[in-house]
Amino acid sequence: MGENLKRKRVTISQVAEKAGVTIGTVSHVINGTATISKETTQRVYSAIRELDYTPNVMAKSLRSKKNYTIGLMIPNLNNSFHSKVASAFLDKAYENGYGVQIHGYEYSLERERRELKRLEGNNIGTVIIFNGHDDEEEIKHFLKNGITVVLADRSTALSGVPYIEYDNTKVMLDIVRMLKEKGYQRIGFISEPLYLTNLQDRYQGYQEGLKTCGYRFDEKYVFMRKELCLDNLRTGYQYMKELLTTYKKEDLPDAWISSSDLLAIGIMRAMKECGFSVPRDFGVVGFDNTEISGYVNPRLTTVSQDQQLLGEELMKMVIRISNGEKKIDNICLQQSLVIRESC
């Protein structure tokens, strides 16, 4: 055990020797700074795995005068949507020689601010904030101190803060149009409060979709509750149980657009337990196209968001900024409607 604790850190020279290449080749493979043949790349990665080599991010930062450490702020680590984006991002970060610190803030503004302050003390070069809200002063403080900030699944009007978002407005029109074609008369919207810009965009798209498709917007068909921010499978189930025992069926929407798949699955369970059929009595639409959405009964109609692409595009944006590109364009990723049996 003592020998393991005293084991010296594996160097890039040892990786190069093991792979039968130069130190420069190993560096190019790790950082993606030159075109290296597939065979040589595989040899280098094989040597890295065999020797259990971990690039010294701090030393690399000192040599290149770039900071290769990224802080990734995730609202909920248990959410499969966020974990898939983070996984794709981590893969690309590793390939390009970056170190990543992941912090969760559970949709809490107080906790988000605390974690951002902690990241600042950890010599972070770039901070990626996934969702988040009311944190503009913290972001400005980071920028003032030379720390790059990138926003994910969120937009902003702040100067010097690039972002990647999904087109949440157009897809809502697609949903409303689909529900109209299926004959639904009262289309509702169920969500946590609209703190996040992606939810604000969906709500705006919902209202515009109703107008475009000839429906009248009615606030009584909009249902929001703070508890739906977290554990929305359980809280969605409980909230719908409450609604179904409080209101008559004809006073509720006959189709529900929910802010997430887990929320949609929770409300479908409540509907069934209260004696209603999905989709005959109520149609339900989710958001995110998580794996479970295709296995529940009925299978959930939802919106597909390419989490792999979001993670990869975030890393590309970080690299462009790190390389000194002056103009970084914001990115809007498209979404697609996945129609199944829940409506």
C-alpha cells in the first residue's frame, strides 16, 4: 500500500516512449492541435490508459499562458438530461487536455452564488453555467476578473457572454399544431415557475402557438408550482392528483404540455390512478426525450433535444474563446417532436 501511495506521477515522456512517438505527437493527440493518423492516435491513447496518465492541467496552463481548467455548473446532477450533456462535454474536454470541475446547485439561487464564488477561488479559466438565473452580477464579476463565462440552455443580453440555447419557441408551435390535428380543444401548460429563459421561451411559444392555431389563450389552463423544480416525477404526480380531485374534468385542459418528461410521466400516473385514460381523456406531451419516455405506458410524446451535440458545441465554444477568437457567435440548436401514444 505504501508503494502505491508513493508512486510517481506518470509523465508525458513515458507516454511517448510507450507509444513509440515523440512528446510533441502525444501533445498534439491530447490537445487536438495537429492532424495525427488514426493508428498513431490509437497507440497514444492506449499508452495513456495503460500507464494511467493524467495530464497536468496546471503545468500546461503555465506553459501556454492559457487556463485549461473549466467549472461546469449543473442545476441537478440526478437529471439524465443534464448528465448526458455533461458526459459529452467531459469527453471532449479530456480529448483537448482540459480539466473540469462539476458543481451542482439544485436550482437554488443562494447555492448557485455560493458555488460560483467557490469556483472563483479554484483558479478557474472558464465557467459554464447550465440554466441559472438572477446571477448577472456574479457573471459581471467573473468577466471583470478575466474569467470567461459561457451559458448553456439559456440566453442572455449581457455583453461578452456567449451562449448556446435550443429553439424553444418554434417547437411549441409544432406541439400545438399537432394537438389541434388530433382534436384537442383545451391545451394546457404545466411547469415550474418561469425563472429560466428556456422556460420563458417555451411559454411564449405556447401562447404564440395557440394564437396561430386559432385557440384563445386562457390563464386558467396554465399551472405552475415552485415544487416542480426538483423531483418533478413525484411532485408532478402529487400536483396532478390534487388538481384532479379539486376540479371537474371539463374544467381542466384535455391536453397538457409539460416542462419535462419526468413531470409528464408523474402526471400520467396520477391520471391513471384517478380513473382517467391517456390519451382518450387527457393528452400529455413531455420535454427532453429521456430514455424512460419510450418505455412508459403509453409511450410519451415528447421533444427531442440533442444532448450530445450541446455538450460538444459547448466545448468547441470554449476552445474558440481560449484560442483568442474575438467574435463568438451564439448558437441556437433545433429540436424535433417525437410523436408516440400519449396524445
